[in-house]
Amino acid sequence: MFAIERYDVEKEEKSTASRDIILKSLKADAAKRKGLSRKRKLSDCNITEPKVDAIKDDDMKVDPLVPKSKTPKKGADYPPLPTTADTSHVTDKLDKDSCTPEDVKNLPTVEHGVYDPLSMFRKQLKSSNKLLSTDLARSIRDGLPEWIKYPKYIDNINSAGDSLATNSILSTIDSAIMENLKSLKVTRLFPVQTDVIPTVLNSFIGGKMTRPNDICVCSPTGSGKTLVFAISIVQYMLQYKPHGTAALIIIPTIELAKQVHEIFLSVSKGLDIFCALLGNGQVDSDMQLLGKKSKYNITRFPEIIVSTPGRFAHLLEIPGLLNMEELRFLVIDEADRILDLLKQSWLNKLKNKVPHWNSSSRIALRELCKPGRHVQKLLFSATLNPDPEKLKDLDLFQPRLFVPKPVASSRRPSQYVLPPTLSQYSVACKANDKPFTVVSLLANLNVQKALCFTGTAESARRLHLVMNYYVSKNMLAMPCIEFSSLLSKKSRKQNMAQFTTSKSCCLVSSDVAARGIDATDIEVVIIYDIPQYIEAYVHRAGRASRAGKKGSAYSLVTEDDMQSFKKLFQKAKLSIPDTHDNKWNDKIYGEYENALSYCQKMSSKSKEQ
């Protein structure tokens, strides 16, 4: 039989009485805490607490210090100003998280020499909202992880360090790698390389069994970030000789992936290391590359894979094509752009293929001793935003952040880093005169190699035609090359090769090449269309100052773009570029109408074809 508990009226009354006792005790404790906090605030202001009669439990809901609000009649005399003790309840309002500027604005004003602890706060609030924004920034900063709040600073980001022969950091590097670096004409290491390479090497040299720290590096374009992970990964291959893919490098564009692949081939020249580039051709060609047989007729998986995220996600779905069981390094170059491409789900597919993605603390010793037991993530970018919300999908383990050391004269350090050898200027012009401004600017500067970025492929095509007209009239010394999505893949490859090898040339490109050009001799970058985001500006302007060389960036700013152009730099905490007064060229302007007609004529022909 089941026991039946009957409803007991007396028991219910006892529970109700006990509940009332508990509520009264809680109210009493709240009143005590409120009184203590009030005394503390008044003592800080050197104000004595007035004597107040004891408060009964029934009157606990009423604060005796708060006067009842009465609406004064029209023409009547206002009551006297409250004493200093009467304003103590106002300070309690600031402790609440729900306090808004409107609440502070509506608080009563205390004047005529009577002390008011909110007077300075109210004056600052009327003049500007800096106090609240500072508190908000401080609260956000306090919520950030320690590795973001306290990064490791890199000194003199573009200065060359010690030579390869005297650099003690490279003492653990294999001699074959050192010879390959000399063949690349690398005689000195940049500070990014001298600071980050030892950190990566220490994670596996000596047979360490602990899980390595993930690394995030924010450094300007051309500061040598690619050699950081290329040297470290090739050294790992020579030391452990894995039988599968041990390093995966994800690159946003195929043009940049080709450059990274060439650097890996140069660093590992003469060594038995298989480095594969995926995404350069059709899917069938990549499948044939990955199915390459060894001399014993056994499928050899590449030790290093350089790929775009889309192609890698596609090939990862094919069974038996890729072997990720010994993956040790996951390098994400241009990480800010890759994190926006996570919708391609390449990362989730990779996690499913890597059995040791998140190693548990309870694992066998024999599993711990395997060199590929842990996956170390290396993130590199010139505009890396260490947002914990965006980085949570990567499952970073105790990451370390490397950023350039802020300039001593800069009061507002920015997360966006530009090379210190880069000079920035803004050129005021009309929207219809932009092509003419570009031609006259290049003619006045008298440079050998320039790069011009446009917002769209159509703008690149029109500017290219106008510049070629002036080249045919011998008014512009350097030839002009187009690089946009309107060209075929083969044409883009040929034009890029011509630009990198020629001594005097101007490349007109859309934003697609902003992160895919590795030419170190670009003197001038012209930003034809102002970008919407500061990240795009940093990557475009940074092409002119690579490997510590001097360069200049000129932005064409119209009257409509002036306000947004200034806000772009102010929001990023960067100094606004100086104004450049471009000299007027009557000879070039006299042929401007003919150049526009030639451009329109050639554009119509290309559309018909």
C-alpha cells in the first residue's frame, strides 16, 4: 500500500509563518548592509550620518531619508535645498548597474555652496559622455582573458636583427635549413622571427610531452611572418619524420597560397619533405597529387599541405584521400579573413578527422609521447582582432599573443599595425577627375614601381585603359597592367608574374590582390577608392613598405568621402594621413577628354566580344 499524506491546515499555517520570519530577517539584513554602505560613502566625503529613529519592520519598505515627492504649485515658494545628508540616497543610485545618463541628468541639483558629490560627475556628463564610455571600456577590459590584456610586445617591428651566423636563436636549426635561407638571400632575422620562432621550437624540441601553447601574431605586412612558421615546421619534419600530414596551412586566396608554397619549397630544398599546394587547379589534379605513390608503390601523404579553405573542405570529404591523424600544426595565415570564412565548415570537418584535436587530461603515456598528439594553432595577420567570440571555435589552448610595441609618442595605441617606414598622404580630388589624378600623381612622383587599388573590377579596367592611353602618348613612363576578376586565371597569373619581375611597372588591381602580392620593391600605393573598413586599408597600404623598405600610400579623397575617411582612422585610433598637394599638369589634362573617349570605345568593344 502507498502512504497517503493528507493536507494539513496547521502545517500550512506553520510554513507560512516561517516564511514571513525569513522575509523579515532578509529585510533587516538588507537594511543593515544599506546603512553600512551609506556610512562608508559619507565618511569618504567627510560627512557625518544624521541620527535616525529606529525603523520598524512594517516600515521597512520606506526609506526615511528620501523625501516624498510633491509637485509645487505655480507661483509658490520652493522648499529649502536639501542638506548634505539628504543627498546620500543619490549616491546609492550610482552603484546600480542600471544607471543611465538620463537618470543622472534628472537628479536634483544642489547649488549655493552646499557640497554635492555628484556635481563634478554632472558637469562632465553635460560636456561629454567620456566618463561613462571610460567605465564601459574598463568593464569590457576587465572581462577579457589575461593573454589578450597582457600580450608580449615585439620591439622595432621592421628593424633587422642579428645576422644568421651570430644569432643564437637559430643554434637549434638544422644546417640544411640555414643553407637554404642563405640561398633565399636571408641574411638577418626580423624581430617577429627572433621572438616567435623560439616559442614554436620550444614546444617540441627535447621531446616535450606537455600540450603546447597556441600562438597569435599581429604584425605588419612584409615583416617576415611566413618565415616564422616555415622554418619551425620544416625543422619539426626533420626531427620527427611523420608518416602523414603534420602541418596544414590555410590561406584565404590562391595567389597568397602560391607564395607561401614557394617559400616552403625553398626552405625545404634538398630535403625529403613532400609539400602539396591545393586549389591551384582542378579538383582532379589535386586528387592525383595527393594520391602520389612512393618508390615502394605506397601512397605517400604530404607532410605539409598549403590550401585554401574551400578546396580543403571539399577534398576532406573524399575517403582515404587525406590523413590527418598526425596533424601537429594548424597555421591560419590572414586569420582575420579566414575566421569570416568559417561558414564553409572546413574547421568542423577537420575536427572530425583529427582524433587528438582536444586531448583529454586522462590519456596513456604512450599516447602522450607521440609528437603529433597535440595540435598547435598558429594565427598570423596584420589586422588580427583577438575577439574571444570569434576565436572560440578554434579551441585555443593557453594562447600567447605577440603584438608590436606601441609607439611612445602615441597616447592611443591601436590594434591595427602599419609599418613605421610607411608615409601616408591624402589627395583631394573630384570623383570625375580620379583617373587624371592618378596619372598626374605618378608623373609628378617619378617612381619606378606602383600599385593602384580600386574598389571594383570595372573601375580597374577603366583606369587601366586610361593609363594605357597616356603611355601610348609618352606622357606616362611606366607601363600599366590590369589584375582583376574580369581576366581569366591564366591572364592574371601572367600579369602578376610580369609585375613582380619588371623593374618599372604599375599594377591596377581590385581588392582581390591586396593580400596576394609579395613584391618588395613597390614604392607607391594609390588607393583609388576609399575602403569601408580599416582592415582593407591596412592591407592595401602595407604593400608599399615591405621588409623594412620605405614606401608611400596616397588615398584619393573626394568631398563626399572626406568625413567617412577621417572617421575611418579616428575609430581605429590611427593618425589621419597628411594632405598632399598634387601639382596640376596642363599637358596631361589637355588629353583627358581623349583618354576618356578611348576608354569608352575600348570598353564597348570588350563587351561585344
